[in-house]
Amino acid sequence: MSPAVAGAEGGRQRRAGSSHQHHGNCVEVRGEAALPCREAEVEALLPAAAGGPRGCRAELGSILLLLALYVLQGIPLGLAGSVPLILQSKNASYTEQAAFSLVFWPFSLKLLWAPLVDAVYARRFGRRKSWLVPTQYVLGLFMLGLSTRVDALLGDGQGRGPDVAALTAAFFLFEFLAATQDIAVDGWALTMLSRENVGYASTCNSVGQTAGYFLGNVLFLALESPAFCNKYLRLRPQPRGIVTLADFLFFWGAVFLVTTTLVALLKKENKELTPTKEETKGITDTYRLLFSIIKMPAVLTFCLLILTAKVGFSAADAVTGLKLVEEGVPKEHLALLAVPMVPLQIILPLIISKYTAGPQPLNTFYKAMPFRLLLGLEFAFLVWWTPKVKHEGGFPIYYYIVVLLSYALHQITLYSMYVAIMAFNAKVSDPLIGGTYMTLLNTVSNLGGNWPSTVALWLVDPLTVKECAGAPAQTCASAAAADLCTKAGGSCVTTLDGYYVESVICVILGFGWWFLLGPKFKKLQDEGQSSWKCRRTN
């Protein structure tokens, strides 16, 4: 549905490793001729303690630090997810929403600069701290600076609308910095904990990022809403919420600066790493390796198919939540619907993994796809039904129950497809270059969801037909024409909503892909392991 309602299907990815040679306080990136594929580097973990296995209590400080860093990582994601709902409440066009959707791309494109983060650093300061500390300082300062301008960028609500271009540029840089911080934290998580405790890193990742997103999205939208605060948190009504986006940015900017200073001064990186065989040799070699993987026929076919597989869901996932806000559903209520979904999102992967653990995980993807496509039509019906049940006091409780059930069904189909793809990527990834391979496949999977969402948002306005009621000589074909219609005493009335047109088209395209390309996609899992392995040279 919307960024605040739809699950993050792409998620975060592992990154390609890179190698390095140390010279004093800096690094010299090696640029020898790269081989197509090399033996893998598994980044060295902290050796087991001499006195035997270390319990998690012995490394509780490191675990809590990782958890805090992942919480900070979720804040920018949550804030970026809340802005489209704010823009929608300020009558931003869907073309503008499409432009803003570009801010979600850096987390799917971080593979492009991850090798640089892995390979270049100051040895004395630490491989991960060399990027984490400056990036988080810039993030903190950026949030403080943005807090002084964001209210003006969102518009005053009195004739001056949001400056969507400036907001998009600001939040794109915001998410780019957060994605870079993510690369550094992911790498540090592998070496901060001992071998027997490194499994806690994934728990910190999942819990921390979910908590951060909740704080930056659900909690912020609730505290920013005057209606929610007046109803549940205040004795006397006020015209604004408890916090504004500027207040929230300023607070978390200060938290970023304080946390980063403490990390820089108090936390030392593990110095006991032992050299291991390396997956790649330098930045150039990493990019050549990625290119050599893409050129393999099986991988190329997978990439082309997964880049088009999610077109059928784009209208439902990207536009539905915004349409509900347009029809009067409070944005904070939509955000709060994500809360009861958290247990479901934890349980679903555990259940679904039982069906994707075998040799044919894509069968689950294929079986879930038509149900998810049909939910797209159900979402369109939900948007059509929304104004019909609205009353002066808002919406009845049964309406929210229907929305919640619709969202739950959507999550089941979404996670069925997501877990199936992750299982397939893990199954076919060449174990000798697993990190790079998995990162590439996951990146392509994420892009397969990002670009259709952007296009779906962009097409809503062109597909919408409006007429000027009360001034027959005028039209509503553009913003300027709509102004002329209003000045002539008329008003623009929607005769055909582009969302419904798009919903039907997307479902038709989705079923077309399912019938024509779905069997070919399933057939990829029958390819021999040799089809997914790079040729090795010594």
C-alpha cells in the first residue's frame, strides 16, 4: 500500500567484500588484473576466547551498541516513509509523489558504492569506524540543518504548497547517507562479536531496524497529528500536534551526534582479525566480478524476469495508501495499523521457510502471485468503498477491521513471495563468492519493486480524467487549466480516477506475466548448479 502501510519487500542486502593493503594510516586499493571469480572471503570473526566460549553477557555492551546503531538506521527510513502521507494530506499530485519515491532507491542501489566502503579506510581509526563515524556526524548535522528548513519546504497550507523537488533532493541525500551507514554497520556486525555470539547480529538488525522505523514513522505520525494528540494525549485541544517534523529531525540529529561521539571515543574495533582468503582483490575486481556474474545466461534470465515480475502489484503497493489518505482516512491511523502486523511479520517468515527450504522455492512464489494480484482489485474496491462509509465522526470500527484484514492478507502473500526469492537466491548463489552473488541478486530483486512503484505513481495523474463542472468552456487537463476553471466559477470533478484504470491494467499485466513468463521463471530452479557457477581461472 503506502510506504507507511506496505511491508518493505526488498529489505536490506548483504554486500560484496573487497580487499585492501595497509600502508600506515591509509589504504592502498589494489588494482591488479581481476580474475572472473576467486575463492571466497568470509570476513574474519573474532576468535573464540582462550578460556572457552564467551556467553552473550560477556559481550552485552557490543550487542547493545549494535542494537542502537540499527535503531538509528531505521529512523531515516521511517521518516522518509512518513513524508508521502504528509504530502498527500497537503494535496500533492501523484506526479510529485512519483518524484519523491526516488528517495527509497539508495538502499536498493548501495551495491554500487559498497565495495568502496569496504576497501578504503584509515587503519588506525578502524575499518568500519572510518566510514561510520563521519557518515553519522554528517547525518546528524544534516538533520539539524534540515530541521530549520523542512517546515518551509512542506508549505504553509495557505496557498504555498510543498516544494517537492527540494524535499526529494534533501531526503535522497538523507537516505544515501543512511544506506552508507548501513554498509558500515553490517560489516562491523560480523567482527564486533565473537564467533559463538555473531548470530545475535541478525537479531539486532531485525529488532533495531524495526524499532527505528516504528519511531520514525508510526510514533512520529501519531505525535504530529493534532487530532490524535487532542483525542488521546491532551486535556485541552490544540491546533497542532505535540511535535512537528522539524522538532523530530532536530531531536534525532542531536541523538546522532551524541551517539557518534561516544562510539568514536569509547568503542575500539577488533584488532585480532586474522587474514583470510579473499573474495575479490580491490574495487575494480569487485565490479568486474559483478559484471561476470550478470553475463551468465541463467543469472541474466533471472534478472530480466524478476525486474518485471512485480509490475502487477505496483498500483496496489504504491498508490492505495495515498488514495485512502486522499479519501479522508487519517494518516496516523494508517500508520498505526502496522502495529498489530508486527507479530505476523515475525511469524510469517518462520512458517513460510518450511515450504521454501526444499529444492523448488519458486513454487511458493508462483502459487502466491495470483492471490496477491487479486488483492490489488480488492484494494481498489476498498478505496471505492471508503467515502461511502465515512461519517462526521470519521470511520466506523468495522471499516478499520476490513482494512486490517486486507493488510494481513497482503502481508501473507508478500512474505510468501519475498521469502521464496530469498531462499532461491541463497540456493543458487555460488558458495565461493556468496556475499557478492547474494548482494547482486537481492539488489536486482529490490529494483524490481522500486521502478514499478515510481512509474505507477507517475501514471496516476495522466490516466485521470477530470471535467470542469459549472464552466463548460473550461477544462481541467492541467494545473493551469484547473485554475482557469476555478476562476470561471467552476470546479474540477473527477470522472475517471486513474488509480482504478491503473489497478485493472496492473492486474492484467500481472496475470499475463504469471501465465506466460511464470513457468519460465519456475524452470530456473531446475537448472543445474553449474549454470549458476562462474568459470574459475587460477
